[in-house]
Amino acid sequence: MRRNQVAVVGAAETTRLGVIPDMSQIQLHADAALNTLADAGLKPGDIDGLACAAETPTQLAHYLGITPTWVDGTHVGGCSFMIHVRHAAAAIETGLCKTVLITHGESGRSLIGKPPRSVRADNFEGQFEAPYGTNGRPTQFPIPLLRFMKTYGITQEQLAMVSVVQREWAAKNPRASYKDKLTVEAVLNSRMIAYPLRILQCCLVTDGGGALILTSADRAADFPHKPVYVLGTGESVETPVVSQMESFNSSRAWRVSGAQAFREAGITPRDVDHLMIYDAFAHLPLYGLCDLGFMPPEATGEFIANRNTAPGGKLPVNTNGGGLSYMHSGMYGMYALQESVRQMRGIAPAQVSGARISVCHGNGDMFGAAGTIIFSNQR
Amino acid sequence: MNDSARAKPLPTPETQHYWDGAAAGELRLQRCQACSKAYFPPRPFCPACGSRGVRVFAASGKATLYSYIINHRAAPGFTAPYAIAVVQLAEGPRLMTNIIDCPQTPEALVLDMALEVAFQKLDDTITLPVFRPAGA
């Protein structure tokens, strides 16, 4: 894909985030979509491309009153939205549609209009993992972590700093779920969930949503807000079962997706001003820093512990507070994208001054899938 | 602990040999006749080269502890805290399992410790391969 041919011209989250028991999941999609249409100065009838994951494009098109000529229902977990952006950019560039709406809504906490997650007994997870007592993501996603820590000499204290610095970012964000100061001691004394991870190293469980509108860069100047250009994109998948990852020291899907996005963007990690790394659990930013090429894995723990990703640090990471402190409805990627767009528009609550390039990396179904979008505010 | 609520695998035609093996006290893997790779989970072709020329064989049951978590929350059929581990088999593949005959603590569960396969009968059709410290 060519650089900067497509831009985000509308972006918004649901009016409320957190606990929203008075809205079903599809209405959370619609709330985010209506806020985003208003942000872009558009009506549903202006949309000819539609992508979503937690509901189907058919459900959403009918609910919102949209007649699309292009749809994408890619549903590979929390990075589905990064992949929607990538597919939408390709569709716009090749003329399949002109104006794409990507929506997300998830009643992750209140579970209104959302079926509970179930595991089939006959697939690889059901046959070869669930019988050993896996019981939700906290019992699966952290399984590679002890190996990673042993291989690269990462300490519990370094890992605890991920939660500490993200809470510092969250403290600057009025919409963050948790803003109270954290310390390494508080993290390491919090309730054990799945050793080695404790409750303050696991994401929130909330309700909410968000949406984006993309169109060609040539049309983008006609919209109310500063366009945010899509500079590079990547995607990949590896395995639905964490036990069968090629390596526990690195994610193949993350590496493939990240490398593709950087290659497409024609930049290196040194050019990046702002970075979002999906953080369902505290170990993910460490994997992200190495698998996206920012540093060798053995440097990641010290890099975070030395406050390089914190406010005032040289590489601001997860500046909304992340899934650990901002919000996490189950599939978090949309909220990471929203923060990248805010940073590129220059309107983030914890704005990184002068930021020109933002990398937004998501994972899905744990380490199963990945999507990476590189944004720029300069064409 | 309530064993009746515990998740049980539902074998498919492609995995039945694995579950039959476990019931017979064997850990059955597959090996590609074209590229020699041993692999898991079961499927009737080689995930490394795509060859359909594959053979089932009984693994040695020798393994080392590759990584794990210790779950501290309640789960159907399990008493917390309990470890969910991934072991490195001597033949190459890794698999998820539980570690028996060993305290479920970070002090006792040391990465790279030697393990051997054991079998835990859940009911008349399903027996699970599990692992215990070697020589325990």
C-alpha cells in the first residue's frame, strides 16, 4: 500500500466509558458511530464502507441505516480494528468504496446484548488446553511470561513498573477508569491472579466503544478536523492456542505485522514519537518494544523501569493509561487507535508535544493475531 | 472441587488416535515421513511441509518444564492455586498440561526441571496426559 493515500477524518469513543448497564452492545456501536459521524460532519447515508468485529457488518448496516458497497467482518480479537483500518485503506485506495466507518462497541462488563465467551470442546483449545484448567484469558495469556523473564533476566520489579507508569499517564486523563498513584510495592502486594501476574497487572473489564471514519487523503482536507494519515500498516496471525506459539520469547504475529508496517511507512523505530502497545496484561509492552524492533528483548525491563515510557520519557507509550488503567472492554484495539488519532490531532489529554508519528500496535486472541497501524499528521 | 463440571475434550476423527493412546497409557505424537518433523496437536498432514505422509508414534514421555502460571482463582474441577504448565517434549513439540506430585508453588516448579508423563483418567473415554517430576 502507498503511504498517506488514506486518512482518518472522524474519530470518537462512546459518550461514556466504564459501566454502562443501560446500553446493549449494538447500541454501544451505534453511540460510538453517531459520535464519530458528528465528528466528521457526516450522516449515515454518506458511508459506503463498513467494518466491525463484535457484531456483524450486516447487523450494524441495518441498525445504523447504511447501504455499504464494501464490508469487512474480520474478527480476530482485539486487533481486529487495526486490521479493519488496513483493509479499509486498501479498499479506498483501489476504489471499492469512498468513506469507511469502523465501529466497535462492547458490553464487556455489563454483558448486555452480548453472549458470554464459550470454548468449544472439539477444537485445539477445547481438546488440548481447557482440560488443564484454563479459565479465561488471565490463565492463558501470561503463560509465556516466566520463560520470557528467565530468558532475558526481566525482574518482577521491572514488570511492576509497567502498571506504575501507565497509571501516571492515566492520572492526566479525565476519562481514565483509575487515576490514583501506584507504586511498585502496591503492584507487587496486590492480589495474585495467575502467578506471576497480580490484579494490578491485569486489564480492566469495562463497557464502551469507539469508531473511526476513513477516506482518501485527497478528500480529507474538506472535513472539520486535521486529517490523520495512514503511513503504514501490517497484519498477521499465528495460533489460537498459546501453548503452540513458535516461541515464548517473542510473538511471530507481532514481528510480521510490525515489520510490514514499518517497511510500508518507510520509517524506523527511531522516527517514532508516540507508541501504543495493546496491554491486556502488563507483559505485553515488553514484548511490543522488542517485537516491533525498538530494542533487544533484554533491554525492555530496564527501559521501562528507567521511566523512558513514562510522562517526560523519550518514548511515550500507552498515553491514555492503557488497558491497565484507561479502559478495556475485551477487545481494546479501538481505544488504542483512538488515542493515536488524538495524539496526531494534537488534542490528547496527555498530549505528546510535537508528535508527528504514532505507532499503534494491537494483538488479538492473545498472541494469536496482530495488527499495526502507523499514523502521521503530515502528508 | 467438582469434577463433573470440568472441561472435557471432544475428540474429532483427526485427534482420536491421541486420546486412544492416552487411554492406553501412551503419549502419541505424529512424525512427517517427508521432512521428519515431529508435531502436535494432531492432524493428518505435516504443518511444516504439508505432506500427508505422516505416522503416529509413541513419544518417550520425557519433558522439561518450559513455562507456567499458577491460577489463584476458582475454576470448575480444580482447586486453586494450581499450575497450568507448558512442557517441552524430548521429541520437539510442546504441550499444555498439569504438573502432579509436586507442590503448586514457584519454589517447587522450577523452569527446565525434568518431567515424565503420567496419565489421569477422567472417565471411560477420556484420559489426560499430565506430567510429574522425573523419578518422583
